[in-house]
Amino acid sequence: MTDTELPPGGGDIVPARKLAARVEGAYAALRGRFQTEPVAGLTLGFDGVAGDFHAGPTRRSGGREPWYARGTEMRNERQLSLVAADELAAVASSMGIAELRPEWIGANLVIAGLPAFSMLPAGTMLFFEGGATVKIDGQNKPCRHAGRSVAENAGMADIEAGALLFPKSAKRLRGLVGWVEKPGRVAVGEGISVRVPEQWIYAA
């Protein structure tokens, strides 16, 4: 059995690899609400972005965690929301709107240079030139709450219909969520060294 094979019943292993990307935009939610605003950069600590709506070492469970009673305190693996401009443009086109701005859906970072950004696997690590490291937890599942924000900001005639359309249009295009593994400053325009982990499908 080679290093790129699994035992019988498994599948091929895709080796780890390194990619390059850059920070195209930075945003923070500092007004106590979900939507973010453009900033020159972000100072990342172990709690995420200080003062941001999603900052903190823990969070309360919601609809994404049906295995817990709603409101259960749990580790905050959603400190940061990361998106890609090309994917937002694809969602906007699908929804029939002129644009979908990152701040409408609470994004903290717009990342450029990575095709199929939302398909990066859990465990991917982003090493920013400024010294910070962010570890990806997984895809950010689109919801009606973000959809309503998009519909309202885009001036859609039927807000409720827009809120319902967003989860369908943004499936696997909503970006990723992650947490700060190593604090540091992230500035717009800086480079990122991306480490995609070894991957396989558990099929046993």
C-alpha cells in the first residue's frame, strides 16, 4: 500500500499542498450587529476580531447544531467569515441582483487567488504575511438571516422571496468560517500562504 492509498473500503488520498492567495478586502462588525463595514485591516487575537459581532472564545449554539439545545455554550469556531469576490458575483447573478457586497453577509475577509474558494476543506491553514494564522473550520452554510440582509440591501421588490432565494443560490458559494490559531495583524493587499491538508473520503 502506497502513501496515497487507503486500506480496502477507503479511497485515494489527495496529498497536502501549498497555494498562494492575497487579502482583497477586510471588514468588521463593530456596531453590535451582523453586517460588517470596510476597514484597512484587522487585528486578530485568540478571540477573533476585538469588538466584532462574532468575537469571543465561545458562542451559543443555534440551528446549525441540532445535537445541542439551542443556546448551549460551545467553542467559537466561527470567529471569522471569509468569502471570495467571484463567488459572491455568481450568487448575485443567480439571484438576479446587480451585486452582493461582502459586508451584507457579515464577511470579515475577501480572499483572492483561490479557485473554488468555498470548497477548501476543513483544516486548511492561512498564513498571513503580517504573522496571523487562521484555521478553516468549514463551509459557511447560507441562511435566511443573511438572505434577508442581501434582499434589503439590494433593494429587491420581494424581501421574503429574496431571503428564501439566497440559501439556494449561495449553496457552496457562501465562503468559509474559521478561527484564529495565531494572533497578528492582517492588512488589505497582503499575501497569504495557504496550506491545504491531506484529504480523503471516509467510506467504511
